[in-house]
Amino acid sequence: MKQEKLKIGIIGLGRMGLVHAAIFNSLPESEVVAVVDPALFPAKPLQMMNPKIKVFKSIDKMLKKMHIDGVLIASPVGFHIENALECVRNNIPFLMEKPLALNAEQAQPLIDELKKNPVPNMIGYMARNIDSFQEGKKIIDSGALGKIINVKGTVYVSQLFKQGKGWRYDPKISGGGVLESQGSHLLDLLYWYFGPVKKVNADILSVYSKGIEDFSHVVMDFESGLKGWIDASWSVRFKRKMELKIDILGENGNLAISDDSVDLFLDSPVGDYKKGKTYLSANELFSGVHIDISGAKFTYQDQEFIRAIMEKDSTSPSIHDGFHIQKIVDSCYESASNDGAPVFIK
Amino acid sequence: MKKLDKILLGHNPLFGVDHLSQAQGNAKDQKFENKNALTDILRYAHSKGVKAMMMSTHPRAQVILDIIEKDPVLKDDFTVYPLLPYVVKYVRASNEKGMFNVVKDLLGQAGTGGSLSMFMSGLSSLVGGNLYKTIKILIDIEMLPFKNHKLGAVFMHDGLVDLALGLGCDEAFDVFRDHIEKKYSVPGGLITKNVPMLVDTLDARGWEEYLIMAAFNKTGFYINPSLELTEKTLKKPGMNFIPMSTLAAGAIPPQEAFEYIGQFPEVKSVVVGMSKKSHIDQTVDLINQNIR
């Protein structure tokens, strides 16, 4: 007998909600049966074109009326926690867009609830699914670089050159500026590669925005003893798309990873990695996916969530991982408000 | 289906887009901020037999359209293949003010560039929930910059095609194709990153002829779910296929790339970004040798 598809509900039909809805609706194991959005557009037109998708004004109404196997939360950040709590209380696995919350304090009830009822959960730090950063993880875990001396990361995009409009630029709903928005992708990658962060010193600058930062610079100490820094801005020119880059210096070589390349240099060969330069381009790293909508990284992410639902398993990255990132971001804001004084992650 | 131009000049290099390297894209962007450089490359391409260009409604498209319209040679002998909509513009705007307001503001543009009746009709269909009428009016608004130009075909952007494909909104493909054919008397084509899945969907809708543009190259770069399945799909009866990313972002030498494309008789046109005269010379020769 053909196995029934998992029924997915989408909370928030903005750009990310639409992308995930399109992927979940076309994967062989899942289908989208409901969307929740208080705004009628584009939810109503979507329902007109695909009558299998029902539209609700609240998550509560959707869960009362429909059988749902998993939820994608893509509402504005300020509403993430209340939506996720609703899922946990109803035993429904959820994938939440990043970042986790306005701050760690707001997120604490969700962490507590998940301890009591650990439904499969995932946070949308999709950079872990970019081919080049996956390859980077393999190289780092192989130990080929020897002892890591330091690490630096940058994330830049040409997004904002005047006061922004909409919820992303309102700190009461977004929780922060570029550090919370794009910088957190970088923090997640470094946490994935090198483990938890112990201490930060941060500096932020607002040029175009009020109440949120357009530029941020963070010096970080990892629990492992490794030191590094990151720089993030959404107000630099000539970056049509978000550009993530990580440079790692090790005793046996260097590794530079960008969105579409991996550049490794080793003094001595280690395992499968040869001495000298190894360069992998986007072309060599590419592999086809079931459906590509706005990049394979989102497809991999949604497939991982489906796997977690089916196997009742934990995911990478989980809400717990997102909580650590949230605490780093909070600590950065605290440090920046104290002239860059060191702040230990609680 | 009517015969399309064999070589379509791609817009990316002239708009400063390089999928492999933002730095290279930026260099090209700066070069082609200069209108003389744009005119020069368009005239040279035309002199070598490249008499068509695919373009979105990127801000620079208007500059290119003005050059074509005012040029004594190009104005009567250059065909434009519009690509709708310019997704980046809408993504940015909808992040700021929500999708409904983007559509409403877009309809507002019809008041200046089109006609008041277009605006009124669009607004009433949007408010009244007449979705397909709204789509047609949005298409007409996007088509306004092209009104004085010779058209080859009109394509729907992959950002929108693939979203509609995934969401199961495939009736939109019929609406798009039928409207383009009826109103503009040229074929309506679809650009996609997911050729086999799209063609399966169109088959289920009863399509017997397709005009599809997608990445196609021997290394399988940007091809989903696999090169093997995409090659098989290309061979279906009724297929009119225009490959792009033929050089796999520079990974395949041009000779090898076009020899591979030449093995598929379903390919009668190719879109290729060219920003240097030497590149035009070499590419045109290779395409003419390999594609009949």
C-alpha cells in the first residue's frame, strides 16, 4: 500500500513561507494542506489556484480543524515562540525559520516545554546545507588542518542604504539588525564547526537604521579555547546576494570557504586530503535535488525535517542549537551597549 | 511553433550578474554602466548575426531598449525576448511592504505607463478576487517597456515558474501561455530549474508542445534532479528547448560545450551571455558549427 504523505501546515506566507510550502508540497513524502496567515494575500490566491490548501487565520484554528504532521513557522520573529509553543503542546514537529526569538528570555518557555515534550524540532539555519559549507565541515572534522589557530568569518549583502520599512527593521518584532538576521547564519556555522562560544566582545553601528545595527563586529572565544572574529553588514555595496565567507588558519594549512567554493591548502597530506592546494568550485560541489526553489539548501533542509518526523529523531540544527546562537547574539548586544566589554554566554 | 532566433544574447553579463563570481559580475556591471559600451557590444553582436536578446525588466533593460529603439540598424532588425517578472525587485519590495501592497503599487504604475483603465481594471480584479484577470494585467504592465519592440517569445521567470510548480498552481502556466499567445502573438515559454518535473506537470495538463528554457550542460551543473532524466525529457515530442548555462559557469571549454548541445536536435536556439567581442566571435562560430 502506498504510504500516505505527511501533512504540512505553513505559518506565515511571506517569501520564506512560500519557498518552503512549494518544496514540502512537491517532495514525495509530504504535501501542504494548510496555511495560516492573517493577511488574505497571497494566501487566498494560493487557495484559489490550489484548492487542496486550506487557509486559516490562526494556528489554533488550523490545529482544531486539520490533521497536521508537521509545521513550518515562517512568521515574523516576534511570533516564533508562541507559534512553536502551540505546536509542542499539540505534539506537532516543527521547523522554525531563524532566528529563534527576540531574545533568549522570550525563548526560555519553549526550551522548557521541549524538555518536557521533545517533539522533533529544527531551526532554519540553512547555511549548514550549502554544499561548500558541508564540505568544509568534513575537512575540519578530518583534522587535516592540524591544531586550529584562529578563525574569521564575514557576511555581507547589499540590502539597506536608507531606513528600512517592514517588520525586519522594527526591533520589537525582529529582535535586532544584521547580526540577528544574517550574522546569525555565520555564528551558527562557526558553532557547528567549533562548538559552543564562551565569551564575546562586540561593537555595533547603526547608520541607516534606528534601534537596530547595520554593521557589527564580534570577537569571540570558544569553549575549546579557539579564538576568532566575525564581521557582518547588510549595508555594503556590490553584494547582490548574501555572501558568507569563513577563513580558518591551522598549523597544517589554511581553509577558505565561501558560498560556492572551498579552497584548501595543506603543508602535509592527511588521509584523503593531498599536500598543497585543493580547490573545489561551485560546479564540482553541485549535485541535483528533487526540486530546486531558491537554492538546493532549502530542499536539503526540508528533507532533513521530513526525515526527523518520520524517524521521530532530532535534527541538525535543532531549536537547542538555535538557543545557543540566540544567547550569543544577546551577549553581543549586551557587550556593544557596554563599549565592547567582555560578556560571558550564560 | 514559430521559428525562434538561433542565438539569444543573455542579459546577465550586461546587467552585472555572474552566478559564479560576484566580483566578476561587479566588474561587468561597472563596464556596462557606460551606455557607449552597451551600444558597442549590441552593434557588434548584431554584425555577427546575433540579432536577439533575452531580458528581464531589470533597471538597465530600459537603457538597452532605448539604445535598440534609437539605433538606425537595430531598431528594425533586433528581436527582444522578455523575461517576466524581474523577481529580485519584487522580493525586495515585498520584504518591505508586503505582497499585497507590491501588487497594488505595480497596478498604480499602469496609471503612468499604461492607461487608467488598465489600473482600474487591475485594481477591481485584485479586490474582487478575479485572480487570472489580475495575472493578465500584471503581465501587461510588465510588458509595457517592450511595447515598441519586435518580440520573439515571452518567458516566465524560473523564480515564479518553480514556485507555482511546487505549490501546485499549475493552471497559472496555461493562463500565462494563452495570454502571451493571444495578446502578443508570440509563444509563451517557461524557465525552470526543474525540467522533468515541469514537463510531467504540463503533460498532466494536456500540453502537447512546450517552450522551455533551462540550464543544460554536460557536467549537470544547475540541473535537477539529474542530467540523465533531463536529457530524456528533452527528447519528448513537442519539445522546444533553449539551453542556458551551457558553459557551466566557465567550467566547460566552449568547443566541448556546444558539441554536447549539438547532439540534441530539439535544441534550435541557445541563450548565451557575451560581453567581449572576442567571445562573440568564438561563440557564434561554435554555435553555427554545432546547432543546425
